[in-house]
Amino acid sequence: MPATPQENAQRGYIVPIGGAEGKRKKSPILNRYTELCGGKDARIMVIPTASLLNETGPQYEALFREMGARAMCVPLETREECFNEETLRVLGEATGVFITGGNQLRLSTILGGTPVARQIRSLNSNGVHVAGTSAGAAIVSEHMIAGGRSGSTPRESGVELAPGLGLTNRVIIDQHFNQRQRMGRLLAALSFNPFACGLGIDENTAGFIAPDGSMEVVGRGTITVVDPSELSHSSMSYVRRAEAVTLIGLKLHVLAEGAHFNTETRQATLD
């Protein structure tokens, strides 16, 4: 479950980005996120743990500074660093936390269960906006897609799941969605947990999820929403290894920029 807010506090936004959002000053997604965090008063902490490239964190730090925000890259490479008091102090002053792309399992195995992870949950529940791109998008939910098969067909053993940060338990997120043909593994993930909706987020596309669960699509691609709330049958429990899975009763929306979906009411709208 997401962390409980303090009395009278409002949760922060959750902003999953499908990757390849364009690391430039005029990026609509990153500019909107910066403004959400306070614009020139924003204090954005960049966490590049998922990436093995040394330049990833500093690149985002410089980009957010170009946009007028104060930004700091904190390269958490080991679990031990996630217990560092100075790191927690800096994190506690942030108005935004940005988690870069890379390898999802580096995020879950390094951050998972540490004071940094707990503080991110607490901060988001009390108004700090958390964004993640690619792997950073996958980990914001309770259940994280860590890997799986490409293709449109859901299969037994077609997805690998790991615990996420748990900022929301209403959605399961996959990224680079249409570019890497990931419908099958998103459907497989939902067959294990039909409580949540699936969000398949294209590259250069983001979902800005407000505290009330309303999500606006921003970017050049689409977000594919798979709603299993009326799922009447799943064969996942009895098919053999790697066999195709039958799923009956799913509802699907394909949403481009400006469209909305409410993760609480499960309603898709155009404003």
C-alpha cells in the first residue's frame, strides 16, 4: 500500500515516462515536470541507480538546471549508500525526485527496503512529485515488471515481476511499449494481479497522475490502458510453461496527448 499522508497533506504527482523523452531544454515532458515541482524554486533530486553509464545522472542534473530548477544527482550505487544520513537529508529537502532509466533490477535490489526507498514513499505521500523514465517508471508501482518476452501474446512465464516502490497499487507499468512490442508481458502481469490496471507507455510519452488518481497523457506517443476489472476468465493458473494464455473480458483504451484516465474510477475521457 502507498504510504499514509500526514494530516492535511496532499499526495504528490506520480509521473511515469516511457523512456526516450528527449534530453533537451525544450522537452515538453521534463519542462512540465519541472514546473510541477516549483519551476525556479524546484529542488529535484536525480537518482541514476538503474543506469550503468556514469554520464546519465549528471546529464539530467544539468538539464533540470537549464530549465531553472535546482538539481542534484545522487549516484546511489550500493545499498550501504542508501543508509547515508547526508543523502537522506538532501532527499528530505527535495520538491521532486527523478529516477532515471536503465536496469529495473538494479533499482529494486539496491533501493528496495532501504531508508531511501521508505523516504521516497513518505515524501510522495506528503506532496513531493516523483517521476521516473523507462526503468524508473516501472518501479513506481507496487508490482514492477522486471523483464519478460516481447510480442503481443501473453504466455505463461512471459513476464518477470519484482517488488516496486509502491507509490501506487492501482497500476502496473510497462515502458518503451509499442516500440518493443510489450503487450504480451503486460497482459501476463495483469493475469497475476487483475486488481491493477496496466499502463503501457510509449517512448517520449508520460502519464501525469494526480493525487486523486486522474492521469493526463503528455507526449508524442500513446498510453495503452488495459483494465481487467471485468475479467471473467484467465487460463494462467493451468496452462503449461510458455503456452499462450486466454483472457476474457478485458477493456482496452489507447490514449494520446490530452486524453485522461482515472485510475480510481477506471474512466477514460477527453477534455
